[in-house]
Amino acid sequence: MSTRSHLTVYGATGFTAKAVVAELWKGGSKRWPSSFKWTIAGRNRSALESLRNSLAGLEESNMALPDIVLADVHNQESLNDMASKTHLVLNCVGPYRDYGEPVVKACLESQTDYIDLCGEPAFIERMHLQYHEKAVKKGLVICHAVAFDSVPCDLGVELCKKILRDKNALPSTVEMFLTLNATRKPVANFTTYEAAIKGFASTKELRDLRKRLATVRPKPAPPGPPLNVKLGGANAGLLGRAGVGRDPRRNSWLVPYFFSDPAVVRLSQSLQVYLSQSGDDTASKASPVHFAAHLEINSLRAIFLFIFYFIIFQFLAVREWGRELLYRYPGLFTHGVVRKGNIRQSELEGISFAQTFYARGFSSPGLASSGHMPNVGLTLRIAGPEAGYVATPIIFLEVASVLLRKRDDFKKGVLTPAVAFGHLDIPAPVTREGEGGVMNALQRDGRVTWSILESQG
């Protein structure tokens, strides 16, 4: 019998990781088996012991307290030791471009599965290029971006495609609109901000990675005409030239979605084509789609503030001296959204997200090849609580739970959520525990949910 723990939360004393640990503890037997054994890991024993002791002050749980393992991202031997003692590492240590690779290497060395909270496209695509084949040979699951970045969006696109196929339609396009609802000013942790700075600073690295990726992975060729994603234009005034626009389907201002979801979705489309060419039956059913994503902003004042701060952020993030200023004065350059130190739970109340997907397809492949516009459609909505620190632990742990229960059904390799486990979800209500995949499990939990708003054709 294996003496490994079921899972290990690495970097457990970080801000987001503490929320993961608390959510894991509160989940109890509802999410985990009665024999569940878990570990928290990091480099500071006293901080880990304090975290473990704090669990007793939360609501009662029928689980045992976690074991403690010391591991330092700067000490590969300690990471290898940590990974060898568990079946699954939940890596919460970012920015991942700085600290992620040693943990991935430790899991590959120790025959251990790995998931993370990463929203950094350069890291995700580099890990896929460097380690995918090795992970496949070892039969391991290495899956990035399995929290708010980018499970709702990546699996939302997959749900749209499945629902269209259930209507005997050929999926063609999916557009996603993200709305952040807040009765108070949103807040963000400094580590999240730091990762964003380094992400914007790595645009050249990302371009080079994608050139390499294009030589070994096929470029998807979705059916039908591409989406027109230009929101503004040279003749659309100041806002238009800044990329701000309107859409008749949405009652808000729109800007291009600059977070990681579009990159993850497009990588998923490419990998599905690659797997289908390798004879993967489930991947062959997942035809690629044209994809676009937009961020909704509800007031002109918020639009002008967004443009002002975003232009400054972009300018500074690509210059070393500018990054130093951004790191030193996070509140100044984010209108007070980012700060160092902990965020109180009360500051997250009254904040929620909603992603609305407009999917279109063709009632027959012949229409797609003859120049017609898509004639079948649906509107899907995914909604949940505050995205970064409330929804993220819920989603992250639901992925871990499904992975532990259905590991044999997961694709192996260094993959995105849609490719690793998107085929498990059933695009219909499921009630039995364990039925379907991650989105079905989230639906049963009731805090992050999805629904079909409209179906056409």
C-alpha cells in the first residue's frame, strides 16, 4: 500500500494558498474520501505549524490535520523529496516564470501529478514545449491554469462546442464577455500583480515561444469566417483608438481581454487538433473554433481610469526601471486596487464574476464550406463569487478532487484544462456524485454555476 499522501499544497502559507487550505479543510468528506491524507509544504516550519493550528479555529471538519513537509523552491532536492511523498502537488508558488519550473521537474522526477494556479501564458507554453513528451511517456498529468485562470473560460468553450454538437451542428465561433460585479472597490494581492508585471515584460519571449510552438503543433483551421474582434478603430474617436467599443448584445463598454484566458483557449484548440491527428478519439470530436474575449466596463469614468492606468502600466512594465517603480508603489499605479499584505475576507464580499459565451455553428458542414454565415447558436453563462481568492480555491480543489477520483480518464502530458479533462463534462444537469467532470462538480456544489440562457436553431 502506498504511503504517499493524496495531495500536497505547496507554498501553503501564501495568501491564495491559505484560502486553498481553508477551503480544503471545510470541504471535509463531501469532497474527499474517508482515508484522505494530505500535506502542506513550504520552507518555513513555524509558519506551516501556525497554519495547521489555525485550522482548528475554523468550522469543524471530519478530516485529519495535514502533515508538514519542508521544501524550498531554491533547493531541488527538497522539492524532489516533497513530490516523492504525495500523489498530487497543488503548486501555489508564483510568479511561476520564476518559481514554477523546479516544481514541475520535481514532479516529473518523482512520478507525481501536478496542477497549479498559473495565469502566465509564457510559462504555460514553455512548460508544454519542454516537458510534454516526457510527461506523456511517464503517464503523468501536468495541468496549468486550473483555477479562475482558466477553467471557467476554457471549459466554457468546451461546453459550448459540446452543446452545439448535441444539436448536430458544427461549432464555428465562441465569444466570451467577462463582467466583474462589485459593490466595493476590487482588491488584488501583490503576488498576482507581480505576475502580471512580469507577464507584460515577457512579450518578446512569448512571441519566440509561439514561433517554436508553431513548428511542432498544427495551427487550427476552424470552419467559417473568423470573428471581427476590433472594437474601436481609427475613425471611432479617442475611445475607439484606445480599443474601446460597444456590442449590441451587451449593455456596457468593452475592451480586449488581456488576461491569460484567450492564450489558454487557443493553445487548447491547437493541442486538440494535434491529438486528433495522433488518433485520439475524444480529441477528434473537438473541432477547433474561432475565439475572442472581451472585458466589460460599465461606466465612462471607469473606462477613462482603466485607459489611463493601463497605458502607464504597459509603458513601465517593459522597462527595468519602470518595473521597479511598479513594484515599489503598487497602490499608486493601480488606483489603490493592489497592496502588499493580507486582504480581509470582508473586502471580498459583494464582488462576483459572470462570463457570457456566445457560440455559433453550422447546421451542416456543407454550409461552412460554401461561404455561409453560422446559422445555429447558443448563449451560455458561468457565474460565481469573487474570482481571484474565493472562486479560485473552489475551482482548484474541485479539479484536484476530480483528478484523484478519475485520474485514468485524464489525458496525460503538459496540458490545458480543456485538453486534460474537458471531455469528462456532460452538457446536461447531473445529480449523482462523481458523475461528469469539473464543471458538473462545480454545478452540484452551487457556488460556481453555469446555465444555457438561449439556444437558436
